[in-house]
Amino acid sequence: MTTAVLQLEKLCKSFGGVHAVRDLSFSVGHGEILGLIGPNGSGKSTTVNALAGVFPVTSGEILLAGGHIQTLPEYERVSMGLARTFQTASTFAEFSVRDQVRLGCNVTLKSHPLSSVFGIGRHPGENEVIDRRIDDILDLTGLAGVGDEKVATITAAEQRFLMIATALASNPKVILLDEPAAGLVSHERKALADVIRGIRDTGVSVLVIEHHMALIMEVCDRIVVLNFGSKIAEGTPDEIRSDQAVIDAYLGEAV
Ligand SMILES: Nc1ncnc2c1ncn2[C@@H]1O[C@H](COP(=O)(O)OP(=O)(O)O)[C@@H](O)[C@H]1O
Ligand SMILES: [Mg+2]
């Protein structure tokens, strides 16, 4: 059995009296795409935010590559290999697409953070290594053609892929995607599926939250289903599709 990249052990998160996530355990394996689905309010975003370190967990454990991270601040989790995208854009409109991705490289640099954009004060050879990495990431996310465009001028879909590109720049072991298909049309969702598989093929594990079931069923190796903060099922897309508890709680007759 391979060790998990990311592991949750009996994770609980309460907000006052609201048990947003209860006793949640699952793991993401090396090179695995894991889907996290469930009705609105079932605790998906709370899980991702707890993993990323946005707020402390109420109880339970989070392990990244076997090490406990649940008490570490957000930036340390990023530098240890846990990257995430946000549901809303946090980009710099006047930056080029390349420079926005370059900013994301900061956490793994030895040089001063500001040198990532201005290219000064770098360790020898670092600029070239980073430029190559940015090229690879732009290729992987389908943004190679707009690398020199200003962030403000690219399409909404490209901005969304840029957020994934920026998260990839930190050289993660696992990337958390919270509703990456929101607002995308059919051919953009297809491109997203290719990007997610491409990320996995580079050896980065993916945890994806998504309402778009066709996308989830197509790309995920395994799926975890939440309802009222608890896991109600876990399995392959085929197993999840035919799981009566999942159909009752979430899927209905549609899938
Ligand atoms: N910051 C917060 N303060 C209070 N309650 C919250 C907060 N974030 C989420 N919740 C509650 O936790 C539950 C799970 O929410 P969430 O994780 O956002 O669900 P999902 O992403 O699956 O739609 C909901 O009942 C929600 O109202
Ligand atoms: Mg959510």
C-alpha cells in the first residue's frame, strides 16, 4: 500500500453550535484525483479551509506526506506542499500572466520575495530555472498563448486557469481545487478536465470539490461524499453513482 499524500483523521470543525465537519477521515493517495462532493452546506469548503489552515480545527489530525500539519500556519503548509485555489480571483490586474505565476513561485525561492518579479538578487541560475518552470505551468494550464497578456485582459475562464497555475507555482505535492468549474461553459469544462488530469500526470495529487457531476465522474479516481458534515460514502465513480445513500442525499435520479 502506498502512503497517502494527504490524510485527515477524525477531523471536526464547529462554528459555535454548528458542526460543519464531523469525524471526517479520508486520504488522498500519490497521483490520485479525489473528488469531494455533497449538498450545499455539507462541509466541503470548511474541509478545504481547515486543510489549508484558514482556521484551526476543533479536533482531529491532518497529515501531509506523513507529517502533522494541523497546527501550522497557512504559509508553512504551502511551503510544505499543500496548495489551494480560491473561489474568488485574487490576481493583480496590471501584472502579466507570467508575472502572476512568478509570484506564486515565491514560497520555494531562496532569494528575497520581491526578486521574483524584478529578477534581481537571485541565486545563480535561479531565474532560468524559474522561467522554465513557469513555461511548464503555462503549458500545463493552457495559458502559454497569453503569457505576456495583462491579467486584466484575459477571459474569465483564463483567469480561473491562472489561479490554478499560480497555485501550481508553489511546487505542491497536493492541490486543493474548490469549485474550479463554476462559471465555465462546456468546452472550458472539458479543458479543465484535461488540466486536472495533466496536473495528476506530473505527480501532483488533486482534491477537487465540484458540483458539476459529469466532470467529477469523468476525472476522479475516487470520490468522498459529505452530508451534514459527515462522510456518507467513499468509492469509485461507479460505486458512488449507484450508492443509494448518495442518491437519496444528493444525486437524485439525475446521474
Ligand atoms: N465561517 C463560518 N461561520 C459560521 N458557520 C459557517 C462558517 N463557514 C461555514 N459555516 C457553516 O458550516 C456548514 C458547512 O458550510 P460549507 O463548508 O461552506 O459547506 P459547502 O462548501 O459544502 O457548501 C454550513 O452550515 C455553514 O453555514
Ligand atoms: Mg463551498
